[in-house]
Amino acid sequence: AQSVAQPEDQVNVAEGNPLTVKCTYSVSGNPYLFWYVQYPNRGLQFLLKYITGDNLVKGSYGFEAEFNKSQTSFHLKKPSALVSDSALYFCAVRVLFSGGYNKLIFGAGTRLAVHP
Amino acid sequence: NAGVTQTPKFQVLKTGQSMTLQCAQDMNHNSMYWYRQDPGMGLRLIYYSASEGTTDKGEVPNGYNVSRLNKREFSLRLESAAPSQTSVYFCASSEVLPQTTGNYGYTFGSGTRLTVV
């Protein structure tokens, strides 16, 4: 079955420290992987994607993610956290079916709390 | 501004009442989706419409119906609301793959917060 797992409900980190938000996936074929961020009472905003190519992808607001095919992981990282990064983060995989049609399957989400 | 527009933003219903959530996109996307977001469960797909004239069930379709009115609009209807349908509902749209432009992701509306009492 196709699925996405985010093993941590919450990640706490001090401002200025590096942060990692974990994601693993299970999908047949080559994965299209995404990270989205949700601020309170807002919709989801696209952060970054992995489609093909370099395993380290860079996205918005200084975030990056590393695709690891052997470990089926796509962890989100940032070298130096900001208090304003505090939000809910979702990992997602795009599942393809015939004709190019597709749907997104989401992980449960990880709440990131950055403390001053 | 181009994007996905959802109405209403907030709604309170009594058990057994019906209502329709509206969604419209102006990006000329073929595919549209309805998700619900519940704490600790991420976003779960209710229904989707791969293209105008087609609709399909997602993971949690029970208690809902949808209509793809035209390429722009995709509505979600609750015929007889239940407290278990208290949630935040998101509409999204995307293009058929392979894409030549855009971020390959979805564009989401700002959500409808629905409470059923």
C-alpha cells in the first residue's frame, strides 16, 4: 500500500540550531515527494519537491530535503532554525495512475516548535 | 490573484443539516480534490475529479457527495451532517502529469472550518 509516515508528532528545537523533520514513504515506482507547511488557520504552502536528479533539494525559506532511495526517506532540514519556522509540516507523495492523473497522499504531520 | 477559492471559511451545522462547500480555481487545472484535515491524521482524500466530467472516491468518501460543475468548480456536499464530520476541509487543484511548468505540486485553498453540533 502506498503511504507516508512522519514518526514524530512534534519536534522541539532552539533558535539557531539545525532542525530535521523526518519522513519515510512507501510507493511503487519512482516517487514524487513534497513538503508543505501550514501556519495557524492557514492553508498549505508548498516548500519543496523531489522529482528526479540531485538527492539534495532546496526550497523556500532556507529549507532543504534529502532524498534517500535505499532508506525510502525524505527528511526536511534547515541549518539554523528561526522562531518563525514554528508551524505544522506535512510530507506527501504523489501517486500516479493512468493518463497522468494523480493524487497526493499525506503523512500525519509534524509540529515544529522553535524556542527563542 | 490566481489560486483556489473556498467558501465559506467557517460554518456551524446542526446534526442532520445539509450544506455544500464551494471551490473554484482559476489556473485552468484539470484535476481537483477535496481533503479533510483532522488532528494527528494529516490530510485525507475525500473525493477527487481527475478531469471535467469525472469524479472518484478517495480514502474517506462516506457521508459526502461531489459535483464537478465545470472545469473551474468542484463542490462538496454533506447531505446529513454528523459530528464526525467536524473538520477542516481543503480544496486543491493540480495539472495532469507530466507538467512542463509549475512546482508539480498542488495549490490549496485556505480551508473551511466546519463544526457539526
